[in-house]
Amino acid sequence: MALLTVRDLSLGYESHAILEHLSFEVNAGDYLCVVGENGSGKSTLMRTILGLQRPLGGTIAFGDGLKPNEIGYLPQQTAIQRDFPATVWEIVLSGCQARAGRRAFYNREEKALAAQSLERMGMEGFRKRCYRELSGGQQQRVLLARALCATRKLLLMDEPVSGLDPKVTAEMYGLIEQLSRGGVAIIMISHDIAAATRCATHILHVGHGAFFGTAQAYRLSAMGRRFLAEGGDQP
């Protein structure tokens, strides 16, 4: 059974639709890149999946035991967030907040999960460091570790390599691919159309028309060929 099934979804604000009649599904281990022109509704789609915005129509269903509060999320960072005065350990452990519920403390299992997530991201030696002192790439690894504390199944990411240099970008893509091969389903908004079609298993193109299918099928489609030739969405 699919982790996420979207059927005939319409998105927008009040009565103004940005996207209409969108359908796709995500299974365990899928690596889905969401691409499209600026203003095409990519971030609106992600907010709707997360339950932060109500759809105008259609349905979003979760399967395979996935609950809406068990989705990991890696948002785009603001300048204020990059300067957040907390330790790496505090940032990562806060990803267990949904698991802790109303408890005023984190239990042994949640602390072990945070430690495991830090180790997976190669950041276990930084747990006492202040988050604001880290490089951009190190901060993204910490935020990815935090997101992993919230989920074992589905991870949403909004431009996770934005502002990173080419070497760190390649490392981040490698980490994301490892997670996908390990069974975590990925939904990632990307401006990097070349990397998206190279790394992803599936592509969802939204905007003027829509496409959902394998990355290979997208490269061969008229929409994919045009978008690749134009260099994709420019941030």
C-alpha cells in the first residue's frame, strides 16, 4: 500500500486555485522530486501534505501505518533560523517533540533516536556545538538529523541544497540518496532540474499542465525536454 496517495487535488487560497486535479502516489523508498516554474504551487503542495493548509478539493490519504504527525520536514532556512542560539543536540532532539506529546521531557528511546540520527548524518561529534557556529552544510545535516527523528517513513524537503557550494551540495544529495535506498520515501522540491532527473526515481512537474512518472519517462516527455532545455526553474 502507498505511503501517500493524492487524488484530484486542487490547491490555492480562498477561491483562487493554483493547482487543480493533481494525482500521484509515493511508496516506501521512492525519491520524488517536485519541479516547476516559480509560483507554480510547489511549496503550497508541501504545506498541504503537512496539514498546514487545507486543499480546495480532492483527497490526501496516508497508508502503510503512516500517521500525519510522523512526517519529517526539512524547510528552507531563513537568516534568523541560521543564527539560532541552541546546541546541535537541542536542535536534533526537538525533532522528537511529536513523539513526546505532552511530556515535559524526552525519554531514553527518543534520546537514542536523536543520537542515531546525528550519527547517520556524520554529526555525532558536534552535539555540544552551538548551531549558529556551524557552516551551512553542517547546519543542513543537523536539520536533516532533526527531521529523521520525526519519521522512519516519509521525509519532505524544500530546497535542501539552497545556498550550498557544489562540494557540499553533492554530499547532501548523497545523504538523501542513502536515505531513499534505506527505505525512507523522499519528497523534495528542487530548482536543480538536472540533479533532480539524475537522482530521483520519480518526477512531479506542476504548473502549466502536470506530469507524474519515472525520471526516465520525464526526460523523454515533451514537458521534460522543454524544461531541461530551459534549465529548469531559476531561484
